[in-house]
Amino acid sequence: MAKLNNLVSEVSATQSILGNVESYTSLCDEPMYELLEKTSEDDYDTDVDLEGKPSETITEEQVYRKACEDVGVSPISYYIRHHHDVHLNLNYRCMSPKAVKALSIALVTNTSVTTLELEHDGINAEGVQYLMEMLVENCFIQTLNLSNNELRTWGVEVLCKMLPLNISLKCIKLSGNKLKSNDAAYFADTLSSNFRISELDLSYNAFGDKGAELLGQMLATNESLEKLNLRWNQIQTEGAVALSAGLRMNDTLKVLDVSYNGFGNEGVLAMGETLKFNNTLLELRLDTNHINNEGVTMLCKGMDINDNVKILCLSNNPITVDGALRLLEIFRKNDKSNLETIRLKNVLVNDTFMELLKTVTHDHPQFQIETKGIGGSIIGSRPGRTDPMKVIQDYLDKRKLRLSDFFRNMDKVGNMSVPVPDFRKALQQFNIPLDLVQVEELLSKLDQDNTGTIDYRFTLPQEP
């Protein structure tokens, strides 16, 4: 089979070329890790056996149907109808490894698809192998979405070994693939020298502080990444410091999303120091990170110098109108600031804030700040506000449940501790009447050290 780089210059001859092929090669036999070690962009070859005379025109549909017949699966009708689409959406298909294999064979010679969506497809290690072999040959797919599959360590290893052999991928989405701290090493090694990937989504995994440290090292040397999504990755203070150190050396990243982690005030202090030196970051998302008014003050030490950040997100942190006022004052004083949007969606502001906002928007008409509304108090604690723990206790009392049993039901390991994400989920499932501010205030008390877990031994009866 003529190689794909020949097909790029001879697209018009593609159909007749396919009629001469005689056998499957790489998509059928060798394990991926062995294949990648001895394969380069120059000698990779994938053939498909189709019956017919050399002069006959063989369609892409025939290539796919023949591949399905050979591996023993039913064709995906959506692919047959849409294989010429630029954006191919095959999410939620629950594809078996054989189905992925047939699809990969067809995509080797597909020159139309530039965005391939394979989210929630149940793709396991074997399926990943077929896809990666295809991507070594295909030079048209630019965006690959493999979110919410079962890639784990083996799948990431195979993917990262493929990246140096691929010449087209720019965006990779791997959200929710149960990746852990050591898996970050594969990205760190590959992306430290691979300068084609510009967008990487690693959200909803479990990299933690160790993984964040490895990714921070990657940021320090990478020269292409523009968007990095690390939301919900159990990154605490140490990881926040490591990421900030890497970002300080980086001069390409424009969007960083670290929402739903546990930076805390110390972590955001490190980020504030980084903002004094970084001159490329345009959007910073720090939603739900246990940051209070003190943390806002620390962040402002960088924001009062920074002149490139345009969007700053701090919603769902225990910040009051005091912190919101501090941000406005810094923006007003920094004449070089390019801030356009601040998001504080859970913060109630007051008349003092609104007066200052009028002054700011008069000088900067493009500026906007998103808050919960008017009604906040300058005092840090809001008078008359019910204690969040009492709300939970009252809810359980009405249903004749004990607080200790409430936590014990969330403790899957039995070590007297509950992960913070499980606690949040339980509050939603039981419909306990707490707003986002109360939840953050409660977590700041139950998880004071930002460990990501809640020790619930305090709910047990104390011995005399």
C-alpha cells in the first residue's frame, strides 16, 4: 500500500491505490510497545485486503465494511454516513476492541476527519493499541478526545510513545481516565521535547502533588502548550507550588484551569509570585480551591504587577465582599492591567462595592465582574448565618439519623476518613440545604490542612 505521505500528494489516486493492497500488517499482530520501538515515520505500513481489479474505484465505505467483515463486527452506521465529516463524533458507542480495530483500519486512509471524538466508549488497553497504530500513519487528525475511557497507565504509556511519531495531533483530551501521579511522568518526558501539542486536558484524574510536580517540570521546558486543564486532580499546596514554579519559566501557556483542587492560601501565594514574572498567561481558573480573603490578598501581590491576565476565576471559594473589594482596588491601581473579567459567582457584594465598581467601569468600560448579587457584609462573618454543620445535624435529626452514620456510609475503606469529593457528592444526593459558600466554609473547618480528606472521628461519642 502506498504510504499515507504519498497519499497526501496523490489524493486523486487514493481509490485506485487501495485496490492493489494485499494484507493487513501492523493493526493485526504485534503488540504496540514492540511496534513503536522499531517503527519510524518512514517505514510504518498498514494494508487492507480488498477484492477487485486495480482499475476499480474502491470507496472508503468499502474499506470500512471489509475491515468489519474481517475482524467480525457489525459496521457503525453513523461512521458510514459521516466518515467525510471534519468533526467525527463517536461518543457513547461502547465499542469492543474489534470494533476499534476496524475503525482504526478505516481511519488510516481517511483524509477528511480532523477531530475524532471517542468519549465514554469503553476503550480499553487493546483498543488504545489499535488507535495509536493508526495515528502513527494518519496525518490529518488534529484533535483526539479519549475522555472517560479506561486508559489508565498502560494506555497513557502507549499514547505517549506514539506522539513523537505523529505529525498532526495538536489537542488531546484525557479527562476522567483514572490516571495517577506516576502517569504524569509519561507526559512530562514526552511534552518536554514534543512541541506540537498545544492543548492538553487531564482533568478529573488523580495526579496529586507528585503528578503536579512532574507536570510543573514539563511546563518549565515546553514551548508549545497553550491550554492545560488540571481541574479536579487532588492537587494540594505542594503541587500548587511546583506548578507555579514551572509556569514561572513558561512563555507559551495562555489558559490554566486548576479548579476543584486544594491550593489553599499558601498555594495561591506561590501563584501570585509567579504572576509577577509570567507575561503570557491570559486566563487563570482557581474556582473551589479553599482560598479565602487572605489568599486573595496574596494573589493580589502578583495581580498588582501583572499586565496580561484577562480572565480570573475565583468562584466557590470562601471569599466575602472584603476579598472582592481588594480585587477591585488592585485593578483600579494597576494602570497596565488588562483584566476584563473576574468571576466571584458565590460572593454577595454591598453598596460600597457597587460604588467602587462604577468608578472602575467608568475608566474601563470593557471590565465586568460576576457576583451573586447585593447583600454582602463588610464583616468577614455574616451575621445571622446558620452554621453549616448545624444544618446537616438538623437534617439528620429529622430523619432520625446519626452524624457518625452519615460519614460512615461514605467511608468505603473504613479508615475513619472521607474524601472531600465524596462528601460533596453526598451533600448533593441527600439534598441538604447548603449553598456553595456554606459548603466551602464547612470544608475549610473539616479539612483545615487541605489534605483532601475529612477525619470524622469527632462525630463519635467521646469516652470519659
